[in-house]
Amino acid sequence: MSELGRRVAVAAIGIPTVLGLVYLGGWFLAFPLAALSGWAAHECYRLGRRPDLLPWALLGSATAAGFVLLAAWRPVFSDFAPWALTLLGVSTGVTLLVATFLRGPGQNALGATALTVFGALYIGFPLSFAPLLHALPRVEGWAHGESLAWAGFFMVALPLVTTWVGDAAAFFAGTAWGKKKLAPNISPNKSWVGFWAGVMGASAAAVVWALVAQSRLPGLDLGGVPVMAGLGALLGIAGVAGDLVESLLKREAEVKDSGTLFPGHGGALDRIDSLLFALPLAYCALVLLGAAG
């Protein structure tokens, strides 16, 4: 099968699966997402690993998965935050103890500790906003009864749809007309034309999302077309930022993809890099819209 065929096959299976899990929410979403979080953190540690820099990948991956599970267990941010801080503190403390007793001077214990903590925070903490987003309509009273499942679905769908549409618009416009490069030293294939097309695509996707989702969120004032267009543009920019950050890590590691988990699509980190910035931003923006309304 050609690379394009593999990409299409994976997308044809993956997208409906993701949307189904998002609709179900709760632990149906949390357990697969936690597994994905742990695997993506593992890929991050492989990107950062050097002969003189060996992170504790198992500990960091478990912490990354733990953030997601905590968010599903405590889906109100004020309840989640103390537990997340506790998990981070315990994980950091254990990492320091392991560095103290298993790594001595000259073995870059500080670098290994920093990379271990970074990977867990970089991957796990942003992904924990997916369960938090899904629970927002129930927590804030934006929907009731039978509408709750769809309301939670649309909450998580906002960053998903804007990043997917933005990526697609950037790819096609950049391929057709992109000449001036956005960040040639980090991601040579990205162009300014692709960037602006992606931002506009994400902006349009957010407007369409609002038109479809508003009926499922009667208690949330989305602020109209200008507000949603602006939010979509911000989510599009956040997606590009997330993609560039991961591209920098891959450039440092001198690899094309973070892994091979998804044939034709690269690794887990390649698939979620844009969401690592878009998910927290979507959560904060929707909370602010709810407070303003």
C-alpha cells in the first residue's frame, strides 16, 4: 500500500473512532487518551535522549497519563488543580531521589530530571484539558439532560475541528502557492501562505462549529460570528505554534517523525502536537465566554 493509501486508511479508521470516544466521554475517553498521552511522552523522551542524557521515561510517561486520569476523576478545574500539582510534586520528588541514588556526578542527573519532568508536563497536562472540556457544560450548567453528551462532544470538538481544518487548509494552500517560508530552520515545508490559510480555515471552522453547537449549549452565549471567528483564528495560531515546537524537537533529534505508531502519519506526538496548545486555549476561552455571558 502506498503512503497516501496508508494515510487515508488510518484517517478513515481513526477519525470516527476519536469522535465516538469524544461523544461517550468519561472513562471511555480518558483511558485511551491517557494511554496516548503516555506513549506520546515516551516518544518525547526518545527525541531528547542522548548518550549523556537519559531521562526516566517510564516515570515520566506514567505521570503524563496520570494527568489525564486525574482530570477524568476530578473534572472541575478547581478540584483537578490540587491533585495535578500533587502528582507533579511527587513525580518530581521521586525523579530527584532516583537521580540522587542512581546517578552520580558527571552523569547529567540534572538534565535527565529536567527532561523527565518536561515531557510529563508538555504532553500530559495539556491533554488533561480534554476531559475538563467535556465536563464543562455539566459543571457550568450550559446544558441539561439528554443534551449533555452532545454538549460535551462539541466542547472537545472545537479544538479538534479548528486544528484539523486549519492543518488541511495550510497544507493545500502552502503546497499550491507557498514560496516564502515561515520557519525554514525548523519546519522547511511551512510557508506564510500556508500559515494564513490555516488561520482563516480555523476561523471559518469555529464559526461553523458555533452555528451547529449553539443549540446544544443553551446556557452559553458564544458571542456571535466575530467572537467565534477571532477564537478560531487564535486556535489556528496555537495549533501552528504547537506544531513548530514539536518540529524543533524533531530537528534537534534529526528525525522526520516522532515515531511510527500511525502508518503514514508518524507517531502519537506527531498527531497531537497542535492540540497541546489548542486544548488549554479552548478551555480558557470558553470559560471566559461563559463568565462574560
